[in-house]
Amino acid sequence: MAKIRTVLGDIAPEDAGVTLTHEHIRYAYPGCEHDHRNVWDFDTVADEVGKILELGVKDYGIKTVVDLTPAEIGRHPELMAEASRRSGAHIVATTGFFPESSAMGIPFHWRRQKVEYIEEMLVRDLTEGMVYDNRITPHKAGVLKVSTGGLGKLQPTPIGDDGRHIGMYERKVIKAVAGAQRKVGCAINTHTQPMDYSFTNPGIELLDLLEEAGADPGKVVIGHAFVHPTLSQLKELCQRGVNLQIDHIGIPWQNESAEQLDELIATAVVELTNLGYIDRLLFSYDRFFSHARGPVSEEEPEQLNELVYWGYLHDEFAPRLEKKGFGKAELQKVLVDNPRRLLAF
């Protein structure tokens, strides 16, 4: 029987409801756990996150959230579980890594390991429970993550020795993730660097390696491809059978404003729908519910990912789409039917 795996246990796909496929319950830069000014109270944060999620459930019907935070960027299984209990929202956790060239991803311990060793860890996260604080928790991951790309304008993604903009350690993780998917059958969600779409199609580069390692493209999501949407590149990905994540709705990452990005995204969504690719589309914010990176200051201001309000997609973005002919039936397809199919294994 098909199931979606959440941190509190498996649910039937039809119980998932409206689902956002790329969010972050807790996002934390590596090393902040040793910062005296970053000590936090579990109960307080669980309550804050739970109240936001509960608002989403009650006011907007957002019943399921995929937390795409890898372990090295602050994944906290117990916080996800408690926030889920307090809110009534289902939370799907991830196992995998952030990009190596971002300076945040694939810690040294994992760079040293063989593909088979990494694959075993990923499978155990999905089937036994995720590790946290030197313990195997009872909370299992329900989706895999693989990431490529640098820091955009600050650091263009370098070309690897195989001619792709993908590092040697990322290639190792890609093989491990594909192997874990073959064994467990879950989806793979991804991070690509939006600026890279100006000189290559990083989604295709990543997909080529995933498919070479035996991954199922129908269970792969290409993330961040709509931040600088190019219709020809998006069509190329759809033609390969993958899913496209429309994220940063209301969050103007690498754009002048949310208004500008929303219009670019909405236009691309409608064009792809008219071409028959609505089955390949997913919506999300990439919102940070709790961001651990030191106190808020001029040097460390709140990020745009923290400020978007939980109802923006329904109150602001959906009406924009509706004006372009993308109505309630189409919204149901992208927010409910597509993620339900994708997350089930």
C-alpha cells in the first residue's frame, strides 16, 4: 500500500491535503551550535513554529509541509515532531546534503566516505530513524535531497573535472541518493543555483547524473528553477519527465522585488500549463520558520525567507494566477494531487 512518511509516522497519500514541498522548520548555519548567543529554548521555538503551522492548517488548509533541511544545516527531528504534534500539520523530513561549493554542505566526515557508506546512512534515515545528538531518534525521513551550486553572485559555481558545474563530492552524494531511491522508492528533491541558469541548465546537469546512477526522473524534483525562469530550459526539464518546484513565492531571492519575481513565476507557470505540463509542477515558499544565525543586527538582518507570511500563496499569488486563467482546479492539481503522487512510496 502506498504511503507518505512523516516524522510522526506513515500516512495515507489522500490524507496529505495541501502540501508545500520545500520549507525549513529550523535553518542553522554550520557552527552556530557553538555560539553562546545562539542558545535557544526548545519549548519556546516549538510553540512558535507550531502556531504558524496551525494557522496554515486552519486558515489555508496547508496540511503537509516538506522540511528540506539537511542535517548539516540544522535539521532537528525532535523539533519537527513536536511542531507537528502541536499544530496538527504533517511534516516530511529529508535526508541528504547541501552543496559542497557553498562552504556549508557535505561535512568532511561524509566527504571521506564511499558511496555505499553514504547510501547506507540515507536508507537508515528513511527506514530506521534520523540521528540527532548522538542518538537514533524514532523520527524517519520521507524524502531524499541532493544539491549543487555555489553562492551565486558571490561565488559562481566552478566547473568540475567532468565538465559539469558539479563538484566531486556532490557527484558521490548523487550516486548514493540514486541508490537509496532505488532501494526505498521515495522522491528526490533538489537544490540548484538560480544564477547558473544564465550559462547552463544545472537541472539537466544534475538529472543526467541521477539518471546515470539509476534514479527515476518521475520521482525527482528540480528546485529553484523558477527564480530566473527561462521557458526553454523549463520545457527541456519537463520533457525529461522530472517535476519542477516553483519556490520562493513571495520571497524575492536574486530579484528586485517579490512583485517582479511573482510575475515572472506566474507567467512561466501558465505557459507550462498551456503546454500540458501541469502534472509536473509543485508550489512552495522555501520559508525559514526558525533561523539560527546569531542575533538580528545590521550585519545579520532577518532574511526575506523569514518574513513572508504563511498565507501569501493563497491571498496574493493565487489571485495573480487566476487573472491569467490558472484557477481553482489547477491550484488543486499543483497543491494537492501532484505532491501526493510524488511523495508516496
